[in-house]
Amino acid sequence: MFVALWLAAAVTTVCLEVDGSLSPVVCKAPGTRLDARTEVCECPSGRRTEAPVCAAGEVPPSDNRALKVFRRKAGADGSLVGDRFQDWPVCVLPSGAPLRRP
């Protein structure tokens, strides 16, 4: 008997601009306080793209021109999940998390 343990990484929506920069995403929450999920996320500008949320202890790469060029090309398929830039995961911090570099 084989037992497989799958750890699903959290994925969120980001708005990817033409130059590879990120712009704010607008998410609408449900009408009840009991359901903490968000229902619909939209991009007022930019392209709606899926990106992984950084795991505990993980930080995204520094936002610079090279990263923007990489994000533009890597996000062409609508997803940044699984992409790495210079050995850094291309992830986004969970909302409210402080940025700390090792």
C-alpha cells in the first residue's frame, strides 16, 4: 500500500502589468462574517495571474527590473506557480506579513 502526502501550497490572485510589475487586486468578501473566504478577485488594471503565497520562512525576491522582466515572461501563461527567479521562489507575502530578508 502506498501512502502519498500532498501539501497544497496556497495560491492567490495578483495583477500583473505589461512591464511585469504588480498592481493592487480588488477582492470582494462574502456578505457574512462566518465565511472568511473571498469570492471574487478582479484586476482594475493588469492581467489576472495566479501566484503562490510564500510559505513560512520564505521571502519573495527583491523587486527590481530583472524580476519584472522575468515575471512578465513567466506570467504569460496566467500563473507564476512553480516559477523561480535566481533561486528565489516567485511568491507573494500573505497580507499583513512583514518582509524580512535572511
